[in-house]
Amino acid sequence: MDELTLKTNPNPSAPDPAPNGQEASSLEHTTVANWLQEDFNAGKLTADEFATALEELNGSDDTQGPDTRTESQKEHDASFPPAKPEHYTFPPAAPGEQISSEIRAAEMTTRTWLSTALFSREHGSALAAEVDRTARRIEHFTPAQHELFARSERLVLEKVWGAETQKNLSIAKAFVREVAEKHPQIIDFLNQTGLGNSSGVIIGLYHQAERLAARNGDSL
């Protein structure tokens, strides 16, 4: 009963969920960023050191193209400034908790798609905290417990959204499909962990879809 069970959109012409009017980074910039990520995943850099290094790298990258955003998009971004991957705040490890390379890699993946989807630092960090809280709660669930979790979270959504529940779920799913055009791993992440059933995660994704629609002058 996965609310956000999805398959990657096979349509290569699907719209970019995060058009920002800027060109991709140079090959050199991308290579250095990958080196930093590998060092972070291997535990050679702390989270603070990694964030500082990325911020310095991005600050030195002058290959960005002209800003082609509309005036309304600029106004929206002034209120909800899209953050860079290194600017989101993730919950710290518990005392004595060992952070595996898989968890580090998952965090970097999440940071990347949050930035691609134009989450502000505040909204992206809030969603990251919700993901962390829920993941810890359901990490060791049995299949039966996951099913009960899915049903209970659906009831939460129906209580919050009422008659708009199915419509809003469809909007959240469409948003995830768009993000998956650049980051298809988000589909497996939501499906395999059970986080695609979390009412908090779903609502967070829906609200970002809502903000981006307002940014682009679209209606949901």
C-alpha cells in the first residue's frame, strides 16, 4: 500500500522540476566535487569540513550562464531562496553512533535532490529531519508492520486533507517523478525504506510542489 510507489518516468521530455536558468558546472568543478564527496563518504572529512570545502568550491566556480529566471521566479526565490546541497542541516548522529559509508552516501544523494528540487534551506532541512525521524522509527519493521504503518499514515492524510487527499497525493507523486528525471534513486529510496508511506514526508513533498507551481505561475 505504498502511497508513493512509483516507476521512473520513461518520458525523456518531462519538464525539469527545478529550472533555475543556469548551466551545468564545468567538468573540472564536477570532478573536484566528486573527490570531496568520496572523501566525505570515506570519513576523511567531517560534515562541517565537507560543507566548507563545497562552499568554497562553488564560490570559485564562474562558469554559470546568464540568469534566465522570470521576474516572478526571482521574487519567489527571494522569499524561498533555493539552497546548495551543502547548506541543508541534517540531524547529527547519536552519541556513539557509527555512520556507515552507505548512510553518508545516502545523505549526499538526498542533499543533491533537495537542491535540484529548489528546496530552501529551511524547508529542505525540515524534510531531512522528518525523513530521519521516520526512518529510525520504521527501520526494523516487519512487512506486516509496514502495512499497518501505511494504513495509519493514509488515515493521517485523510484527516489533514479530507476530500483533497487523492488529488494532493497525485501532485506529490508527479513531483517525485519530475525529481526522478535527474535523480532516479529517489524512487528506490522511498519505496525500499517505506518512507513513501510517511504522511510527513508526503506532505513535505506536496508543499514543495505547491511552492514551485506558485514560482512558475502554474496552478495545481
